[in-house]
Amino acid sequence: MAATLTRFVVHQHKTGRSHFDLRLIHGGILRSWSLLKEPPRRAGERRLAIERESFTADSMNRNLFEEEAFGPGMVSNWDEGEVTVAALSPRQLSLEFRGRRLTGNYELRRMLWYPGNRWILAKKRPAQAPEARSNLP
């Protein structure tokens, strides 16, 4: 499980149906997931993320994207920054975002029981610190 530091961007994509696109460079390509709602920002929140077609890595800063499902539309940056990506398996990514809005640990897990290329993006709960114990009787 080798972790890589890379860039990410979350676009607010204004098409026939306005949505958000999480885009990150992974394996030399720009992978994209569409979310119908704003990405989760509180621990325990989850969002359906549908993987869309990939683009070349230099496409990250484009202002216009055309997706099969939504058609062409202008994008604006909702958030951007660095992300550490660790592929736990071909269907599970561990992400640590360092952006203006997205910060902390997330998991992106592919749903195998549902048809299509659907994933769940979840903000992980912070690890609990062990309780301080007193040596008093």
C-alpha cells in the first residue's frame, strides 16, 4: 500500500443538472467522480460518487468539461489542494485531503452489489485517543 501525494480539485459543474466533480490525479490520469450534493465535510457523512470518464492529467485546470451523463458545462473551483492517495485495493482508496474546505481522512469505496461504477465517498471519524488512566486506586 504505497501512498502518493498528488493534487485534487472539486469542481462545481453547471450543466443540465448542477453537480460536483471530485477530480484527482491517480496513476498518471485525472480520475473523476460526480457527486449530486456537496462533498461530505463532517465525520460520518457519506455521498454517492459515480466514477466518470478519465481525462489527461493536464485537463485539471480546464474551465469546460463535457461528460457523457451531463453534457458540456462550465466548472468553477469549489476546492483544491493536495491529497495523499493510498490504494487499499482496486475498489478502495484511502484519501487524506488538505484543501480549503476538504480536510482530513476520507475513504472512497466501490459498491460491487450495485450495477454501474458507483462508489461511496465517506469522511472518516478521527481516531479516538486512549483515555487517560490514573494510577490512583
